[in-house]
Amino acid sequence: MPLACGLCDKQAILKRPKTGDALCKECFFLAFEEEVHQTITDASLFIKGETVAIGASGGKDSTVLAYVMKILNERYDYNLNLVLLSIDEGITGYRDDSLESVKRNEIQYGLPLKIVSYEELYGWTMDAIVKQIGLKNNCTFCGVFRRQALDRGALMLKVDKIVTGHNADDVAETVIMNVLRGDIGRLRRCTAITTGTDGALPRCKPFKYTYEKEIVMYAYFRKLDYFSTECIYSPNAYRGFARAYIKDLEKIRPSAIIDIIHSGESLSVKKEVKMPVQGVCVRCGYISSNTVCKACIMLEGLNKGLPRLGIGKTHKERLKMAEQIGEKEDSSINSQNLKSCVSDHFRPKSNSTSFEKNQLDSFWVQISQSGQSCCKSNTVGCSCQRSVVCKDVTAGIQSSVEQQKINSSVIDF
Amino acid sequence: MCSVEEGDTDVPFSKSRPNESIGRTCMKCQEKAILITRVNDAFCRSCFMVYITHKFRATVGKTKLVRDGEMVLVALSGGPSSSALLHLIQEGLSERTHKKLRFRPGLIFIDEGAAVNLPSSERLNTCEKMLEIMKSTGFPCHIKALEQGLDNDNIQEFSSPPDICCPGSRLEKELGTIDYDTESILSDISTATSSVTLDMSECSISSSIEEPYGNSREAIAVSSMSRVESSFQKYEEAEEKLKCLLKSLNSVSSQEDLIRTIRHKILSEVATTCGYSKVMLGSCGTRLAVTLLTDMAIGRGGQAAVDTVFADRRYKNVMFLRPLREFSSKEIGMYNALNDVESVFIPTLTTKGSDGASIEHLTEAFVTGLQRDYPSTVSNIMRTGEKLSTGAEEENKENCAMCQSSLDTNVIAPSALNAVEFSQRISSRGDNSDSKRDHCNKTGECCGEGDGSCNSTRTRATKQQVLASLCYGCRLAIRKLDDVEKLPLYVLKDVFWRVRREKMKSEIEEFLLDTS
Amino acid sequence: MSIPITLEFSGGAELLFDRQKRHDIDLPKQENPWRIQELLPWIRDNILKERPELFMQGNTVRPGILVLVNDTDWELMGELEYNLQPNDRIIFISTLHGG
């Protein structure tokens, strides 16, 4: 027996997973879009005239996000300048297809697209990383690198904010994960709709209260094209437990997902609990709770052939390493707190260049073993065989990243 | 897109292969080990016993919350954890122990058979068994039924003194005369077929302080029988009311949630009226970890901390303690097996249910499954709970009318609560039966409902008013409830009180200075 | 020769065995030695009365069921690999809430 739509009188063609109401197609689209709009306005996510980068992976979340952002931008005069930002991890096969999808989005939605790759940012593709360290901890690298890649790409595009397609299921899953791991710092932050306001580019999740199933439904009925595959390097199994739990909960009580988010929002941390202080990495200036950020430590490890550097919980060795790296920094820093770069082959060109938070250029040059300064070219043909240039990142406001090409013969095992 | 994020891959320690542990010796005394507990520590029998008793005494002692001679109500469910708690308390109080505990326990057992639809013969059976166990300790005991929590207008029920206290008990010898009434009455909780009394004739009476009822105390048999019969009628009604309420909630998860709330309410009421300043619960660490995750899943994140912390100060006059919170269910099981501790198995709503029977059941399966492969799961979860604030520091927060935890519904957008309400608003036109009921409240006119209750002079609470005074979790639990009159009386009274206060406030609003 | 074993179930696990807490059984003679790994399916096929999934999960016991071999944690005896001896006492305690 055909059900009538709850809002208009047409025939209902679907049941909303979120509320259980029967709706027809147009009413569903409207409801879906209105809810996202409500989330955006309630949280005052955007300011008129801002440039906003949409983290586009080619998957359903980002495709639908781009589509809806465009619609709402026009319908409600957000006056935003939207761009698509995509990350190429350098995983053959997997990436190519999703990148194709993003390129299609660029054309379909008429939004400019920028692709940033691990290769250009760090000098390593995921394929190369996996070849070096195997399959055990590659996800750690990818996670850390991706986060920074998104920020650095956005800075290159000079955007004011990043939006990602994290949906309600993702947020709920993260809450449960953090409870299971006892990670109180992340637990407190993960339900915030905007993260990273202090220092790094703010990131928002307009889909925070949107169910994954509804996103799929929306894409299906709007006939949006997306590509969704599993990463060929098997993903973290532990998160899979939380995911399975959430899915089972949803079967028992569909509102459980939002309930978990509410629980996460209602939590407060005891005042006495020591929260990790967010400082700045001494190497690259990226936000970090440690002296040296994880990406820098990992890169150091990769470059030196120490694959486990930076993996796993902080334990004495890693701390020692970090301290050593930090110390090496100190020894090459003069009293004005200048830094040297990852490979230890660099020092500031001019001793009088002091590091101030707002200064954008510090000059780095490469010194060969003999102590002579080298050209600052970024080409591989340089006689010192390393052209690593690292730039200072100020307190997160702007950064520019240069390339690091490692000659494999330099890596010692 | 792969959803791995930074920091995702910090995975907890995973269990070693089984064969590595064969024939391990105790980590303390190098004798043959009988148990592996904590993350990977082996203990022999005697060291294990020492470990357990020491941990118990330390948990109770280090917080210095339980004073000498303080009256503490110990809640027994019949299950292994509370039975272990009882055993530990007995050991701790006995004279031979080195540093003995010094509080005065009373025992209480709440019969929840009505909620599970147990036949009355089985309920009686269970009560008898529990009574046996409780009597053998010599401590004063109470037995209550869950349905008594619905209607605590009836002071009689809650101010009953301990139902039994055995004469010449150890406790009497140690503490001198027991200065509370020891009239031996067992409240009857069976259904229509027969009223049953247990044979209590061996218990004696000693001098007492005020007796709330005014029943004569001379003829025990007579008074207990008459009391039993008079309360029989009330119990039947209450039981029906409870069953009706639970049935209209429509989901097992909601039912379990409500049962838990009522149970706590009964415990706090008995404690308050009988002079106990503390209540000890027998929940073990594993169970509390499940409770924490379940609370997260049902929208009770704000209470998750207070539900799992050692000292729960939600109810103003009574403090709930959880001395077994550091113990895993495995340690409890082993302790009971080694000491032949008797426990009574009582089925619950999800006994023999599939994993998806209720949220709590699913969560339990999830946590125990994960714990098997990652032995630090439970301790991680508990550690998270310890770092959360219980909200006890904030004085001015209002409490939920049902579960007494802080109201977490006063949130500014954007929030999950607002998002949900918005979704509901835009997904359907107008709301359904609630508006009809609202009209009932306004005048005395018949609304045509035909159920006969509209003609009462007492104003009915509207669902809207009730929801406004409940926390998110309680709102969720009663979402499918059709008639708010079915709720326990104490909830409705609280709601009315708030409504009256709101009315008062709105009358004087213009004269109130803004103190914010 | 057959191996006499005593099995005990408690904590609610006995509900699956017709509420009988103690079972004295004789395991029939067989070629391979009896390990717990073989005992479990035997229990499931011979004395378990209902709901095998509440007792076993895969080839081991369901999480939440504590197994004691002669009053010792089975993890210290090799878990499934333990070879049963005559007159062993194996206890299965369900630590789950409500059995």
C-alpha cells in the first residue's frame, strides 16, 4: 500500500533512516539540504566572501558535500568562493580512479580543482613508503601525512577554511574509538564541528549530523557519480571494531548515532587532567603537542632508514630520538632560535635572520659535508645531490612547502 | 577515501599467544600460578587472595569516605559481583582480620521479577534463596520489589525497618545493641494466587526507635500476616502498573534503562529513610566499562562519568559507592570459585537473547569480545571515565526529574539535540497525538478520549512538560511512551513542581533583577 | 580408555544445559588425545540443550565465559591445546550479566 509523503501529498519513495519518516524524493532533497544549511548557520561556519576548500577524495561524502555546498552557496547567498582540493597519496590503482572521479566533479560542478601529492610535499609516495617499511605501519604514515597535506595544499590555494565530508557515523565512530583507547584529548576535540582554530587552518564538518545512509540515498537519487573503493593497503583493523559496533547499534536504535554525538558533546573533562598542550613543531612549524611533529619524525625515519621512528606510543626510545633531533636543532641554532631542516644538511643562510612568528621567508641553504654552501636550486642536478629546502612555517598562518627529493643512494640502512 | 586519520593507529596491546603462558609462575612468590589477570600478570592462589582483599580494602579505605561505625547499605543482586562484595565485606569486618573494616552494613535485595515477567513461584524461590544468604550474615536485611519504586507516595513501603536481623548475631555482639527496629516482616510480592509468608519466627525484637507504622510489635506472626495481606493488594496494583509502563516503552533498551533508574531510586529511598548514609553497589570493572559505553550510546554521555566513578554523589543525601570497580569479571569469577561463594542466578530481560537484543547486551558482547584480544580494553575505558568530570562541582545545575543527573538539554546550537529536533520538525507536518493531549490539560472539558481519566480534577501533565524536565537519555527512553501518567509518581510530582515554579517565576519576572 | 571428566556450569551458563550445573561424563576412547578443542564440540553436540551460539563462538568459548581447569585459569594450561586427564574438573563460569 503506497505511503504518502509526510510533507507533501505525493507518494513516498523512501524512509529516512534518521527519523523514520516517509518522504518523496523532492521533500527528501529539501530536508537533507535544509538540515545542512541549519547546521552551517547554527554553527556560523562561514563568513561571507571567504574562500573555502572542499576536501575531495572522490568518495561519496566529498562528492555530495561539493554538490550541496554549491547549491546552498547559491540558494542562500553564502558568497563563498569554493574550490576542490584533492590529495594524491601515490597509491597506484586506488588513487587513479578516485582522482578521475574528482576531475569529473570539477567539470560537473564547475569548481576549480587542485591536486596535491605526497610526492611533491614529502618526496615519498605511499607505494614507496610501503616498499620500504612494509604493510604494518603504513596507515600511520598516511594518516599523518594526509592531514598535513590537506593543510599545506589549502595554504597554497590561500583558502580561509577547509570543509571535509566527515559524517555523523564518522564522528560517532571516532568518539567510541577514543573512549576505547583512553585518548581524552582527542575525545574532547572530536565532537567539535570546527577544529584547528588555533594556528592551523580551521576545518569544518557540515555533515556532522548527517547520517551516512542518507548521504548515500541523496547521491543515489540525485544520480551523483562517485567512486568508492577500499585502500589496497589494508586499513587499521581496530577502527573496524568500533565501526561494526556502531552499525549494530544503528540496527537496534537508529538514533544511536546522534545519541553518541550528543554524549560526546555533553562530556567535560576534569580540570585536573593534564591536556596535551598544542605547541608548534620546531622543525616545520606545524601544530604539534610535541617538540617535533610526527610528520617530521617519520620523515626523518624514512630518510634514515629507520622505519619505526614515530610509530607507536611514546616510549623512551622515541622520546630520546625526538630529543636528539631537537638537540641537533639546538646545536645548529644560534641564540636567535633558528632551525635546521630534516636532513641535517641545512642551516640558515644568514645568521642574522631571526625567526619571528610572522616572518615568511627564512633562507635555508644546503651545506655539503665540507661546509660549503650550496646552490638553492630545487633541481636534482645539483652537485651536492640533495636539494632539500625546508621552510619555516609560522604559527600556522601561512606556510609554503618545498620539495624534498631524496636520492636513494643517500639513504643508509 | 580511506578514513584513517592521524593518531588512529595507536592500537592497544594485544594478547600473547596461548602457549606462551603455560606453566607460568606467580609473579610475586614464584609458586605455580592459577590465574592470569590485569594485562598479563600471573598469580598463585594465596597471592591472588591477598591481592583481591588488599585491593578491596584499599579502594574503600583510601578515599576515606566510609567512616567508622557508618551505616552502609549493601545492594545485592544475587549475581557474582555483589555476592563477592558481600563475602569481602564479611571477611573485612570479621575480628581476625588485620585491619578490619569498621562500618555497619545493612543488606538489600530488590526483586525485579515483575519486570522480567517471572512467574511468582520463581520469584518467591529467588527471594527465599536470597533471604537465606542474607540471614546467614547476621546483618540487617531488606527486601524490596521493583514495583515499589513507582509509587513512593506510600511512605510505609520505604520507611520499613530492616526486615530481619538475627538475634545473637555476630554483629550484635560486636556493635552492642542494635538500635533499630528489628521487627521481622517480609514484604510479600507474589501475585493473585496466594499470599505467602516466610517463616520468620526465630527472629526477635529488641527495643526500637520510632516505628513509622504504628503496627503493634508484640505478635509478630499476626502483624506480619496482616501487613502482608494489606500490602498484597497494593503490590498487585503496583506490579500491574510497572508491567504496563515497561510494555509501553516498546524497546528492551529503554526498559533496561528505566529499570536501572527505578532501582537506584529505590536504593536511595531506603537508604534515606532507614538512616544509611552510603550505598555500596557490587558492580565490577568490566560491568562498569559496559555501562560507560552503553551510556555513551544512549545519549547519557554527561552521566557516564558519574555512573562509573567510585563515589556517586548524585543523590544529595546518599552517596553511592562502587568498591569493586577495579576488579574484572574474571577476577570476581575466580574469587567466587576459590571461596565457594554462593550466588543466585536471576535472569534479566536479555538472558538468552541474541547480541542485538538490547544496547547494553550488544555493548557487553562488544566489550568482552574486544577484551579477549586486547586485555587492556576495560582498563582503558575505565581510565577514560576517571578523567571525565562528574559535574558535581557545579551547584546550580538542574537535575533530571527521573534519574537525578544533571540536565544536559540546555545546549546552544549547534548541537546534536537541536539537530535532531530540527530534523523531526522538517520531516513531518505537525505532530500527532501530543497536541490532542495538550488540550486535555487546559480545561476540565472532556476531550473525547473516552478513557475516563480526563474527568479528574487533578491537572494532567503533558508530554511536553515532562520532556522539558528530563535529561536527553531519559527523554530517549520514554520516547515511545503513549501516556505520561504511567510514569512513576515521583517523576510526575517533580514535573508539577517545576511547572508551578515556572508559573511563579513568570508572574514575578519583571521584578527579577538579572543576575547573570 | 575412556576419560571420566567432571563439568560444571554456573553464572547462568547452566541454563543452556537444562539448569543442570554438574555433569559427570565419560569421554569415549578415540585415537587422538582429547583436548579442550575437541571437548567443546562434544559438549555442544551431546549435552548442550539449546542456543549453541551462546556457549561457543567459532572453535572456542564465547567471550565472557571463564574456563577453569582444576581451579586454574585455562590460559595457564594452554587454553584449547590442553590435554584432558582422567578426573579433571572443568568449570565454565559465565561472567556475563544475566547469563
